[in-house]
Amino acid sequence: MTSNTKIIIADDHPLFRQALSLMLKSSFVCSHLLEAETIPELEQKLSENADIDLILLDLDIPGAHGFNTLSNIRRQYSDIGVVVISGFEEPEIINKAMSFGAAGFIPKSTPVPAMIKAINDVIQGKLWTPEGVYSSEEEIVEQEDKLASLTPQQHKILFMFADGLLNKQIAYELGLSESTIKSHASTIFLKLGVKSRTQAVILLNERQMANASFTS
């Protein structure tokens, strides 16, 4: 870890925050630590500190509303790595967090040496999850292959879906009939393996956030 690494610990349990802070200070002597126990406090810390490198985020922190905070942080602060540190350990939750752009997922039951390694790995630009849980590369390749199968016109329509445009608005913008847009939409859903424009947009957003997490 470099000497100017700045980390926010976002967790509402004082004892866990204290233990995590002591662990970081003893393992990474030069790191600069901030703490937040609610989402508004986390947002304030982010607005006041432009040079945050890493957030250690508890999914259960007041105001988080599931994966909303993780999603929002990845969208607004794509350069900041986010490691979820949670009491949850279910593979589906870990996979979901990673699909929303987390750089790592550390269960709170993880032994201290493994936690230190996990945080170090993320600081060095790697992903970290409990061994054997997350197979992101295969999922990313599969979803990127699906997106790559779209024609340029279908890509454009999918991004217009993401912008919230209605079929008739898209038809007007592209100079096509509404029935043609509906036909394109059906083909997009088929190629992506989804049943609605909402699911198609979710898949697009997940890929964009995952790609951001790999390049940040």
C-alpha cells in the first residue's frame, strides 16, 4: 500500500470499525483512515475528500438499501475501489455485489491475515472474493458476447432504452417506424436472453459497472 492511500470505513458497528481501523493501522502504517456510520455521513466524506482510494462498505449500513449505495458509488466515483465487508456470506450475494462493481467481497468471518491480503490485492488492482465463490470472468465473457452480437443499430436502441426513451421517441429519433423499433426490441431481448427492456438495461449497466471496476 502506498503512503498516501486513503480509505473510508463505512460501517455502523463501532466495535467492528475500531477493530478494522486497528488492523489497517498495524498492517498499513502509512494509510489515512476515515470513518462513516451512515450513508449520509459516507456521502459527506466523499464530497469533502477528492482523493479517496478505497471504501470498505457494510451492505447493512443505515441508508444503504441493499446494493443501491454500491451501485451509486460505482456510477459517481468510478475511480474509487469498493470492497464490501459483510456479515452475509451467501454466494449469490457475493456474486451480486461483484456484478454491481465491487472490487472485492470480504465476509466478516474472514481471518485477519486473509482480510489484509484481500485489501492489499484490491489496492493493487486485483479482485478478491472468498476462494471458489465468484467466477466473474466466465460471466463477463458470456454477457459481453451477447452484447457483441447486437448490430450497431440495436446497440443504439439499447442505449436509448437505458436513457428511458419510449419506442415512439426512439422511432422519431432514428427516423424509423414504431413497429420497426418493436421488432428490434424483440431481437435485442432474444440475443441478450432477457424478457424485457428493464432486464436488458440491467445487463448493460452491470457490464458497464464491471468494466469500470476492472479499469479503475
